[in-house]
Amino acid sequence: MTNLLLAVGWRKVPNLKQTGGIILAFSGLLVVIAGGSWERWRGFNLLPADAFIVVNVLAISLFNILAQL
């Protein structure tokens, strides 16, 4: 999420290694949201706690960016 925000807001394009990390991290987030269950993933419905996880990831990303300025 941090690299995505940097690419969109600050026009810093991530390299190949960072892009791989983004894909891996996002995949992990999807596994956490799905609870490791394919049935839950196929019947995809977000719970309030899932939205909290996504907001938390966004907040940490913004903190990391702003701490470097």
C-alpha cells in the first residue's frame, strides 16, 4: 500500500522487487480477509472487521510515507 500511495501521490514508481513485495503482501491480506477458506472467498462479503484491517494498512502506509518527509 505504501508503494501504491507513493506511485500515485508522489510519482515514485516501485522497482520489480518492490512490485513483487506488493503482490505478496496484498495476497496475504486477502488470505486474512478470507480467513484461509475458499468457501468464504467465493461467497465474498466484507465484515466490519475486514474494513478495519484495510483502513489500518492504509494508515500505516501513510504514517511510513509522512515519517520520511
